[in-house]
Amino acid sequence: MIEELKLIRPGEIRVRIAPSPTGPFHIGLARTALFNYLFAQKYQGSFILRIEDTNIKRSKKRWENEILEGLKWLGIEWQEGPDCGGSYGPYRQSERKEIYKKYIEKLLKEGEIYYCFCTPEELEAHRQYLMSISQPVRYSGKCRELSDQEVKRNLAGGKSYVLRFKTLLKKVSFKDMLRGKIDCQSEIFGDIVVAKDISTPLYNLACVIDDYEMKITHIIRGEDHISNTPKQILLAEALKIKTPKYLHLPLILDQDRAKLSKRDRIKSVLEYKKDGFFPETMINFLAFLGWNPGTQKEIFSLNTLVQEFSLDKIQKSGAEFNPQKLDWLNGFYIRSKSIEKLTEFCLPYLIEKQLIIPQFKTEQYPPAYGAEIIIQKFKIKETGEEISLNYLQKVIALYQERLKKLSEIPELIDFFFQKELDYSKELLRGMSDARQPEIVEKEIKNNLDKAKKTLQKIKPGNWKKENLEKSLLKLAEEVGKGDRGKVLWPLRVALTGREASAGPFEIAELLGKEKTLERIKKAIKKL
Ligand code: GLU
């Protein structure tokens, strides 16, 4: 067991995520948020959201909003944050300048940081030089010893500057709760820039001040921040403040064990929402990015995770991002929904693709997650025909087993709502017959004609899947002489216009007698 966990008393945990709102709310951040949230929940602690927007040029309100919206959609709730406040606010770094100023002035006064007036050209030349002799790139220390007068003169002359940390050259060691002792030589980074001016710290310094001010007890963040930790520890030492405990989560890798592609790294969690993944799918998926319960159990809700998640079971090696697993999980959650609920979730996609038009209260779309559905009637856009919610439920039910994400539903069921189906006679013919196409086509035409006659005899009142199946299977056995596909394949193509679909009997039942016969006639005409 992780040593530190033994000492935790309920209620004392304070963890945070500290995203910079400079891009979409991506999987990596969502995973860090979930792990912090679960850790806090387990020990009745607090989970805090802090927006690190010190880079005003790159920070955008829209990304901050997206982070909040994404977390809410996932059901990850924070107790303190920019929207709800808290005892240690403000929770947006751009609003904490007064706080930073106190600390930066103190560091300056105590000689821990210094003014650096080097120009970008000078810094670049030094960088090139270090690279040419294969040395780590770090500041030369040129402005370290400037006299007070020189600094004053430069400032008065309006020279631009940054504030650098007088890094002590030494070995910095810290304990990562997962990885044990980690050592780093501070020479590698040297005198880093810690602030742009007296009230604008850069990431490392702002982070140290905020984590201290906000009484953060544990920092759980991605492995990519391991190199920042020694810098933050030295800064905390200079400020004479206590550091939190650290745990760095494993990198998220693609299936070839390489770094996740940029596309997947920056893909917004809200894109997954748009694609028709459920929040419960995402939570379940995110939990396994670096954690597993040590059993075969694969399905976890947020609530069960709160009970069963433990930092102890986090792995050190990279966590594999497996899109097939994501689809599989979503399929599971799709199958576990009632057909009423599933239909409700599918409706916005069908309406957006303009297959159906709701008959009233369009303004209710898209319905909020879990909203009660009140629209009972729809019109098929192409035919103007009216259909009920119940009818749609039956159509969608045909695909509940195989649906992987909600956005796939329009293309799976659009043939129910199309006036004309677009398919070739080659598709009607199928692939496997080696005979002359003309001979096969003639046979198929005949078979479809027989199917049509068989169906014509069924009274509308008996137009039920079971009856259709009985009559058509009988016909297919007789005609196909052991190969039922000779009737059923072209029949299915005639009704759907596609290579793969649900079975022909269920489809025929839902299309109704008139449309079924009409589609068979059209297929016959093609041949
Ligand atoms: N603003 C940093 C980021 O977005 C926060 C890192 C940290 O958790 O300290 O990566």
C-alpha cells in the first residue's frame, strides 16, 4: 500500500486540477480530473477547480467554459472553483495578482529572484552556443549579479525585463507516491524565469503560491509535469512554505505504445458527447486509463468508482488509449438503456439529419440529459408521412444491439424514411454467385416476384413479423432448395437498399404492407 494513504484522516484531503484554458477539454485533463475527484470523494475531501490563465494571450473564455461544461457533463463536481467560489478564492489566476505581488516582492527583497534584462537575441545566441557544445540549455546567469544601481538605471530607462529564480545548484529529491524517490540536478534547468513582472508569475511560481494558499494536500497530475516538480520544490523552499505530496499519473499512449496523436490528445471531451458517447461510458473509460481494479470487472459507474478506486492500483507504465474499448463500453451502456430512453437520446441526431421533423415544441431539442420526452409525433421529411414516437422506438429497437454510438443511428435507419432507395442491381444479385449475371438476375427477379405474391396474400391485420417470417421462410426453403439466401438476400436489399441491416421480417413489419410491396416492385423493375 502507498505509505501516505495510511495516514489520511477523512475530510483533510484537498486536491485540485489546474487547467490552462488554452485549448479544448481533452481526455488527459478529464482523466486527471476524475482521479483527483475520486481520491477526494473517497476520503470526504475537497476537489478544487483552479483556472491557470496567466498567459492572457493564449487563454480564452470559451475554453474555460468548455472545461466547466465538460466536467459537469461527466458528473465530476468541484467544491471550490471560479463559478462557485470558496474560502481560498479567487480561483482564476488572472484575478490573484495582489496575492502574487506579496510573494514576488518578498522573493526579490530576499534576493531569491532577480531582474534579467537580457534581450531575446542574446538569449538565443547563448542557447545556440550551449547546443553546439551539447550542454543543457539554461540561462548564463549574466544578470544575476547586477548592482542595485544598474537595475534601477535599466528600469528607469524602460528596459524590458523578466524575473529569474536564483536556482541553487544541487540535487533535488522528492517522493512520488507512485514512483518512489525521484532525483533531479537543478543544473539542468538553471535560473528559470518565474515572473513577467512584480504581479505576474509564470506557471511554476503561480502554481506553488496557489497550491500553498489553497491548502492543497496532494498534487495528482500527469507524468509530463515530473520535470516541473523539482522547480516547484525549490521555489517552495525559497518561499519557506510546505509542499504537498505528489503523484504523477502515467502518460496516455496509443495502441502502438507511442504518444497519443495530437488529434486524440486535443480532441475535446465534448466531441465525444457530440459523437453520441454517454458520460457514463467516458467515466468508465477514463478510469481505466492508468488504473484497474485488479479483477476482471470492467463496468464501473461513477458511484462504484468512488467506492472501489484507490491510488494504490494506479500503474506506472503508460496507459493505453483503446478506441475499440470505448466503442464497446458505449455499446454496453446503449444496450442497458430502456428503449424509451435510448430513443430520446437518438432523436436529436435524427432531427439534425432531417430524417424526421418533430411536430411540436422543436425548441425543446436537444433535450437535456435525462429530460422527459414530450414530443409524441413526427413527420418523415421526405414523404410527409406522420409517425409516432412509439413507431420510432420500434425502429430504433432493431438496432439497439449493434449500435456503438448515437451518431450512427441516422445512417443505420435512414432507409425507413427515404422515398427512393439508392442501390445497384449488383447489390441485389449478391456477390457469391459464379453464374452469368443475366441468369442470376432472372432468378432473383422470379424469386422477388414470388415473395411479392406471398406477401400480397397476408392481410394487413396479420402483418406481423412472425407471420411474415413463417410465410417467407416457407417460400425461401421451396425456392432456394436449401439456400434461403436466394430469396432473403434480394428481399432484404429491396427493402433496405443496403448490404447490411437488421433482418427482413422485422423490417417488413415496420415498413408496413404497402411500402414493403412497393419496394419489392421497384427492385423487380431494376432487374
Ligand atoms: N496549468 C497546468 C496545466 O494545464 C497545471 C499543471 C498542474 O497540475 O500543476 O498543465
